[in-house]
Amino acid sequence: MVELTDDYPNGLSDENLLAKIQEFSSLGSGFGKRSPTFQERGYYLQMAQVGQSEYTSRIQVRFADETKSLKAEISELRKSNQKFSRKATRLSRVTIGFAIGMILLAGTTVWYSQRDMESDQIWRDDQMTELKKNNEFLQEQIRINEELNGNILRLLELQDRSGEIESE
């Protein structure tokens, strides 16, 4: 008969518990150095079952702990995702606001540029008109100066001729 300790199955580590389950299963199935009696077989199989139940219970407890841990992590991720989503939404709204502001600013700039260009064209047209008037005025002044110069030259010639006549 296999010795049982007082801490079987609860006090054994997983490795030791699995080894005992294996040992009880082998003895309960009738394999081993000596063949156990029918009553011993039942006892060994029962002990293997008790050990298997303890091992399954441990796995379920670990699984439950892991599940709780995962639920907590999932909950934290959801909160984090919600915060991120809110921040991303705010950032998107701010970005859209800036984009609209930039479009308005660009439109205003284009409008002022257009007005300035039209004003420049009017100024240029006015300047060209003034320049043409000045050019006509100067042309008239040149013509008058040329006439005066011609008259002065004729007077000087006449003076020279009259001085020559007097001197004779």
C-alpha cells in the first residue's frame, strides 16, 4: 500500500500531486510490481480521483483569478479607450475649428488682395492718364519753346542785319 501523508491532496505542490495521481492510477489499474486486490484497486482509484479533483479545483481557481484579472484589465482598457476617444474627438473638433478658421482667413486675405489689385489697377490707369496729359503739356511746351527759339533767332538775325545796315 502507498503511504499517504496528512496533507494529501491539499498540501502537495502541483508536481507532487500529479506524481501521486499517476502513481494511484497505475496501482488502481492493476499495473505495477504486484497486483493489488480488488479492494485496494478501488481505494487507489478513489485516491487518484480525489487528487484529480484537487488538481482540477486548483486549475479552476487559477482560471477564475486570471479571469478576474483579465476583466479588470479589460475594464481599465475600456476606460483608457474612452478617455482616448474623448481626447481624440476633442482634438478632431479643435483641428476642424482651426481648419475653418484658416479657410476664413485665407478667404479674407484673397478678398483683400483682390480689392488691392483692383485699387492698384485704378491707380495705374489714373497715373497713365496723368502721364499722357503731362506728356501732351510738355509736347505743347516744347513746340512753344521751339517757336520762341525760332522767333528769337529771327530777331537776332534781324538785329544783326539792322546793325550791319547802320554801320554802312
